[in-house]
Amino acid sequence: MDKRSRMALLAAVFVTAPLPGVAAQGGKPALEEILVTATKRTERLQDVPLSVNVVSGDALEKALENEISRLSKFVPSFRFIDAANDVSRSVSIRGVGTNTFSRGVEQSVGTLVDGIVADSLASSLLDFGDVERIEVLHGPQGMLFGKNASAGIVNIITRDPQRELGAGLNGSWDDGDERKLSGFLTGPLNDTLAGRASFYVTKLDPFIDNIGGQDTSDRDEWGARAKLEWLPAQDLRVLLTYAHGEREPHCCGAPAIALTPGGIADTAGAPTGNQNDRIANSADSTNHTEVDTYIARLEWTPGNYNLASVTSFTDGSADADVRLLFPHESDGFLDPNLAQSTVELFTQEFRVTSPGDEFLDWIAGAYYYDKQEDATLLRNADLFFIGTAPVPDLIGTSLINNSTYRNTSVALFATVTANITDAFRVNTGLRFNYDDVRVRQFVDFEPTAFPITSPEAPPGTQDSERDDTGWSWRLSAEYDVADDAMLYASVGQGYKGPGGNTLPTGTRAAEPIIDPEIPTSYELGLKSQWWDSRVRANVALFHTRFEDFQTAQVRLNPSTQTLDFFLANAGELETQGVELDLAVQASDKLSLTLVAAYIDAKYNEYTGAQCYQGQTEAQGCFEVAPGVRSQDLSGTPLWNSPDLSYTLGAQYGFSVCDDVAGYVVGSYTWQDEILSSAIGNPVSRVDDYGYTDLAIGLTSTDGRFSGQLFAKNLFDQFYRTSTGEVEALGIARNHTLAYTYQRRVGISLSWRL
């Protein structure tokens, strides 16, 4: 750690801020109790025998964070992986996520909003709005959260209507011209009805300059939500929700660090440099993601039982026009990568929950899931700057890929907790899954696309269907070793259903629908509070092995003797490590937090992986057929998975006068080096980095008004999120940059009724 980083770390520890998480016990300061619904009951975080990180909506608002890419600041085991369009982005937990362009694969990390599974990864990346809390559950989640997730769950809970009138507005601006505005209105409509309406808008000017055309890497997003709560009887609750979200960014510039002399990029005069933040591209890449969600939740509590019905319908779309060519004469005329998709998702869940605090506490239910996604990919050829092209800007559609993916799933589930003694409990869970997967696909190309070369994909059709049954289970035991300390141990097996190959190779794949992904997980943890509830220390040790991991794989096509990209089961991978969640209420004014994760994630078995550009036999790229080469990644680390990552924070508050309090809040976030390439290209190595965020503010003691000055990446520490190369364009190395790759300074204001 260099001198600047050490200064940042010390600053983060000793800065000051208000204490939203402070409660008083007998006049002494104490950490505020955190309630979660990770087991479908409202429980204290300290009573849940799972590794869970919880981020409150108040903490997100104070930190001015409302996008999923920044969640790793609060949850070190969580990673966000950026890409040129929403559909290609991905997330991971404990090093494991889904890495494929196929639309027929469910995500290993599931995202839920108000208990409803996101219809697609693109829609799950929409910004947070009016959030009460976010619960990140680590490891396989196969019992209670609808569609199974083999690596973890991001569970987003938004705020419900209140029976008292309330309203609020939040706004912020920084010197990168990022503007955020959000607000809500809630209150009673009559004796039995209450409502809540909220919205958010995020705007950001592009921060990657384009000397050849449209600047890139901006944000243009908005969303709204309306909730209506009806209490027709004392034991009956009906909650109706409608939510809309939309984003339309120009994404995402990848500035060059170094070029190949005489290549296309060099000819185009592309800027370069170790900290370069400019590109040269006359083509304009656009994205448009939109999602509408409708939810009807009914809860009936006869006696002390809870009977719940949750019905949802989601209608989403994602369009991406990705143009990554350098300046040419046909500016604005070609669509090198036009991807369009629409998704419709219907879910129905019935659940019965026992009263609790009995010898046997149980939950049982049934779940139905029906999703259809229609997708089109058109890839056009533009051979300008290519020496073999007979004429500049030779045009033709080199790929037409139309696919329909349908997944119908039914599940029955139950969990039981046996309270053996006041201090000892045993938990069991079992889930039966039935999945029916169907893929229809049409692949073709225009004969004029490549008159002097081969088409990108040979034409073909497929109409494939497969059904599958599987079981998920979990067994855990917990023991209270002290009044506020609980040890737990668990073992469980998850299940992620069959995946459909909608890649252009799907029509000739030997297995157009591949096997389920099966994780087996072991976890040992401690949930504890000490020093009169002024210290919270939660630790989890884990080991998870994934069999038949679903990913992209290069396999030899026996008919063409070429390597093709297929959706495939890659064999086996494992992840193991330790997670720490530590909070200290040092005084009624000072609090400290540390969230950290050390993770060792690797492929145990992954043969047939694509060789990276220029890889030699000595580097592991072997000939598997005449002129055909691949590599074996078995034993290598997973991509985008740092060994160590952590965030250290500190808060301290002070009084200005009777009506005004002041605060300063800071955090320091660190990440070890990673490989940002899924095929192990050493060019993709990203150095470790750390950055400091700091805010200074004032708030009225009645809570109605507050304002702050803030700095993100206070010490202007340059860092990159990924690196790579584009050999066809003569880019020897490029990188992607987060918005906070340089310091951002701004102001925020908020008002509450």
C-alpha cells in the first residue's frame, strides 16, 4: 500500500458522521437492531443462520449510491462486471456468476425486487429507488426465493405505504455533471386504504470523450413505483404494486492504452495512454432497457398462521445497437451489432407459515414460473479499412439469429426448524423442482455479406425441448454459545435448471439444451454481539463446489473441423473463503465498520476453453485438430474474482446548535488484482486499487432538512475495472473505467415532510 493509500485509510477511520444506526440501551449507546426477511420471516439478522449482508435504504441515500454496480462497496463478496450492453453485463457472488451471451440461461446470482424474480439480467440492473433495505444472501439459495439461484441472491425490498402522511425529496449534483433526483409521497386514503408513490431520475453526462463522434459512458435512467395497501379486515392484507424502470445509455467506451503499429486503430489516430479516457469512434452505440412489473400480494392471518399468495407479471425489453468501429465513411449507416429482445414473465407463489416460537416452526408452499424471451441479433459486416475488401464499406448481414426461449417451472418446498432447546436448533429444507425448457431458433446470413470469406454462422433451425426434475436441500444446526453469540453449521445442495443454447451455434449443437448446474455448499459461521450490543461480529467460512457449471465453451465441430462457441457444462469449479462483517459503536458519536471477504475461486475442471489471441503452446494453447486449437483452464482462478476485498468505514456526529447537527462520514474500499478475461488472457490483468469516499453535512434535529458536501475517490486515485485487447482493430490493450476513476465532488440536499 503506497503512502497515499495509507493516508486514505487513516482518513476513513478517523473521520466523523451522524449515527443513523445508534440505539440506546439503558442510556448506553448500542448498535441498532437489523431486521431481515432472509428466511421469509421477519427476524433479527443475528438470529439467521446464513451469511447475509444488509444495506439499509438510509445508508444508500446518505452515500448517494443507487446503482447495482456500486453494491460491492457495501458487500465485498459481490462483484459487478460491466459490458457494452445491459444484456451482456453480469454479477457474481463469491466469485461465481454466469458468463454467456445465451438468452436461454438463468443467472447464477438471482435478483429479486419485492419478492419477484427479475425477468432478465438487463432489467435487474436498473437503479434502486425508494429502497428500505437490500439483503445479499451468499451461496446457493434453493428453498424460498422462487426461481433457484446457485450462487446467491440480491433481495431488494422497497418501502411500503404508511398510515401517516409523509413526503420527501432528494437531489444531488457533482462536478462530473451527474444529477440525481428522487422523491416519495405516502399516507392514508381512508380508514382501510394507504398508498405510496415514488420516483427517481439519474442523469450523467458522458465521461469518456470521443474525438470521432458521440461521447460515451453516460447515464440516463428513470423509474417510478406505486403501491396501494388495503386492509379490509384485521387479519387480511392486500398490497398492489406497479413499477416501471427505464434506462437509455450510450455505453460503453473502452479507451486504448497501446496500439499495434499500422493497425486500424493506429490508422484512425486513436488516442492512447496508461490513463487514457478518450476514444475515436464515429459510430454511436446505444442501449434501451425497459421493464414494467405488476404484483398482487394477499396475506391472511387466521389465528397465528400466515397464508400468502403472490402473483406477478413482468413485461420487459432490451435493445442494444453496439458499434465499435473506428472512423469510416458510412457514419451512422451501419448496425454492426443490433440485439433486440422482449421478455414476458408470470409467477405465482402460495405459502403457509406457522406461528413461530413453537417446537416445530415451518414454512411450506408452491411456486409457478413461466417465462418467454424472444430475441433477435443482426450483425452486419463493414469491411472498411480491411485490406482485402474489394470496396470500402462493403455491407451485408453476416448473422441473422432469431430465437425464442420458453421456461416453465413448478416447485414445491418446505422448511422446518426444530427448537430442540432454548439454545439449540436444527433447520432442514427441501425443494422439488420441475423445469420444462424449449428453444426455437433460426440462423441465417445474407449471401452478399462476405463474398470473399465464409459466413459467420451457417444457416439452420432448431426446435428443442427438455424437461428435468431436481431436488434442493439444506441442513443446518445452530447453538447459542452465549446470550448474544450463535454458532451455526450448514450443508446444502442447490439446483439451477437446464439452459438453452440461443447462440448462433444452437442449430448445430450436439446438446442444444444442457444439464442443470448443481452446487454443493458447506458453511460454518458465527453471529455475535458484545460489549452491551456495541460490537457486532459476524464471520462465515464457506466452501462450495459447482458441478456442470453452465458457461460458454469452445468445442470441436466434427462436421466442419472448426472450433465453435457453444453453451456447455464446463465441468467443475469451487469457491472457498471467509467473510467478515464487523461494526463497533465506540461512543454515542463514533461508529466504525469493516466488511471484508477473502475468496479463493477456481476452475477444478474446464477443458475446451478458447485460446486468447497470440497464446502459444508453451502458454497452454494446444492443437486439438488440424488448424484447430483450445486450452485447458482447469486449476486456474475464476475471472473477476479478487482474493481480498474490503470496505472500512467510520462515522462521527456532533452538535452545531440546538436545531442543527453536523456530521462527517468516510469509507475506504480496497480490491486485490484480478483477471478480467474469462479465458485467462494475461493482458486482462487489473492491478489492485483502493479509493476513499468522504461526506460532510448538516441536518436539522427534527430530520426535515439535510445537506452535504461529498467527494467520491477523494484522493483522485486512478483505477480501471477491466483491461483487454481487440486484435482485429489493432488495439494491443484497452481498459474500461468506472465513473469514479477520478475524483468527483458535489452537493446533495434532502427534505422530509
